[in-house]
Amino acid sequence: QEQLVESGGGLVQAGGSLRLSCAASERTFSNSAMGWFRQAPGKEREFVAAVDLSTLRTEYGPSVKGRFTITSDATKKTVDLQMNGLEPEDTAIYYCAADQGGDLYTISFPNRVTIWGQGTQVTVSS
């Protein structure tokens, strides 16, 4: 069974930075678009960012554009999310996601995600 293993997250003050990392298998990394979603208490799961691992094109949700950067490392089979200028509104559980065979458009929909990570908490204090 394919898995995504997340690391990073934690507690940071407003204006600070955090970096999340997601490790995938060779099989998943070679044929997927991968990205990150987040879910705050009482809210729906929200698309944050994604990268097409074939073209390396990226896409961002409107609330994080200009502050967050998604990158991929083909050697390590990882996808990272660098989060700068964090705000209390960024507080949520962040989930790594893969859409096997998908692209930047399809992975932006939670129901198209084929593999989810376990989630990691990000808390931004004011």
C-alpha cells in the first residue's frame, strides 16, 4: 500500500516560517501530481499548493500565494512546503496528497486525491 510520510509542522509566532516535507515511494513520485491541503477546525479541507512532478509546474491556493513555496526533490522523492509570513489564519492540520496519474488541475480537488498523508499540525500564535 502506497504511503506518504510527512514531517515538520509545529508552533510558530505570526510572521514566522515553517517547512513541511512529504516523502513518497518511487512508484508514487514517478506518476503523480503531489501537493498539500489543510483543514482547520469546523472548516472544509482547503487546497494549498501542488506540483506536477512531470512538468514541475506549480499551483497555489489564493490565500497562500506569495507566501508559500512548494518544491520537489526527485532524488529524495520528497515534496516540501516552505511557509513564510505565517498568520494565525494558517493554523490547521496540513495533509500531503498525491493524485496518481493526475495533474495540477485534478489534484486541487480533494475527491481526486488517491493517497493522503497522516496530517501534521501547524499552529500560528498571534
